[in-house]
Amino acid sequence: MAKKKKSKKKKSKATTKTEEEDTQIAVDKETDKKKVHIDGIIKTLLPAALGVVFGFLCYSALGTGAPEEGAPGMIYPWYFVMTIVIGVTILVQKYVYPFMKIDVQNFEGKDWIYVEFITVDLWLVTWTILLN
């Protein structure tokens, strides 16, 4: 009988350890959820801000995009300007995200498409509003 009592004590210690491990895993999951949520907010706000900034830059540098009479310089088609905006914003984000503790190495193609869509969308919206 004494052996049976010892085995019950061992089982209770094992269940206590398991409960502690479960609690630790739950805390880790909650922390991970918060980190993922904050990273998602940063991944949305930075491209949005870049899009607005580039909208203002395009308006100040290119204006309407139509050459005025007698004005020197080359007229850039909209798709050329958009390609430059996409290229520059990808590079900016690639080097800014690590400073914000976001792992760029884990970015997949869909993540880059997501952030660039936000950037280009707000760039076009901002520039269009300023043109009107």
C-alpha cells in the first residue's frame, strides 16, 4: 500500500508541472498575439505614411505632370513615376522595418504586395486630391 501512495504523490507533482507548463504556454501565446498585432499595425501605418509623403513629393516636384509652355525638363509618364515610387518605398521599408524590430526575412511575397498596395494606393489618392 505504501507504494501506491508514493505513486499518487508522483502523479500530483507531474500534474503540477504540466499545469505550470500549460500556464507558461498560454502566457507565451498571449505575448505572441500582442506582438503580431503590434507588428501588423506598424506594417500598415508605415506604408500609409510613405504613400502620403510620396504623394506630397510628387505634387511638389511634378505638379500636374503636364509640361508648361517654355518649361525645360522631361515629362515623366505616370507609370514611370509609379515604378520609381514602388522601388524606393520597397527599399525604404526593407531597411526601416529592422529598426522597428520587424523581421523582414520572414516576409513572404504576399506581405510585400500588401505593404506596396497600401503605399501605392495612398500615394495615388494623395496626389489626386492635391491635383484637384
